[in-house]
Amino acid sequence: MVEHDALSATRDAYDAAAPTYLQLFRDSLRDSPLDRAILGAFAEVVSASGDGQVADLGCGPGHITAHLDELGLAAFGVDASPAMIKLARQAYPGLRFDVGSMAALDIADGVLGGVLSRWSIIHTPPQELPVTLAEFHRVLAPGGHLLVGFSASDDPSHPTQVFDHAVAPAYRWSPDHLAEMLRTSGLVEVARMVREPQPTDRRQFQEVQLLARKA
């Protein structure tokens, strides 16, 4: 199946890249005030809506999960890469990290106050993304929030564009198209943050983070 092949390829690629990825990104929030701001806003709206747990889906080596924990959220991480989960457990032994697929989560219906997906849907083939978004909706409690980050397409007439990612095949998304897909899945956009590419960025793409709420 396409989804299985894509998941296997992504998992294997991140298993191989896990130590390098950890070195590159474990301190990434330190120099990213905008990322810290949107994560802080996410933490506030989740906390205001209730006391549900928060799943960091595609958590990698766990540094963002740990940041959410520092913000007061009951956060745990899920990643398809066993190597990434091993690193996360070593770095943050007090937190929970599970191997799993975003498209088939081992989480009960409607129990989460929040779902975080930072640059993890970029590896999902476009035809498979509705399944993943439906899974986000399934595990969120009514009123729960989703924060999803992705690289933006620069051609609104094309909902997706393939780009050369260093680890695994990846896609850029039209923000408006993705917002409409979220709405179709029962997740209503609340806000979005668009970061313009900086001169030091290797890829000159907009980065978008959409905050949505389960109706």
C-alpha cells in the first residue's frame, strides 16, 4: 500500500538520521522566538479548555515534548521511528514516548486536550492526509486544539508541491487548502502564523503553523 510504503521509508530514513537530527535540532527553540510564542499560545488555549493530555505526533528526539511539559501540559510523544523514540526516552526519562503511526494512533476516542504536529504531515502522501487528519479529530476531545506546522506551497493553484527534503520525500501545502481539509475533518481554524524565509534558511519556503479547534 502507498501509505505503508511511505511510512516505512520515512521511518527507516529517520532511524538512520536520528543521531544527526538530535544534534541539529535539540536546541532549535532557543533561537526561535516565534516558535516559542506559538507553542506558548497553544499551551494556553489547551490549558484553558481543560486538563486533557497533549500528544506530540512526530516528536522526534523529544525536545518539543519536553518544552510542552515545561509549559505545564501533560504531554507525551509519538513517533514512527524507534531510533528517535529511544533517543527521546534517554534524554527525557520522566516523560512518555511511544512508537506509533499518526494514521493509526493507539489512543482512545476524544481523550486529548491537544495534538501537536510540527512538520510531520509533510511526509504524508497527499492522498493519505485525510486519514491522518481524521485521526487527529478522533483522538481530540470536543473543544480540543490542534497545532500543525508545515512548509507552504508557493503556488496556490496547486494544493501540494513535492520538495527535496534532506531525510525523506516531503510535500509543501497550500495553507488555505490545508485549512479547508481541516474544516472538512471537523477542525475549525482559529489562527495561523506565517514565517517568511530568512536569508540564512537553506530552503526559501514560507513556514506555516495553523491552530485549529475541534467543534
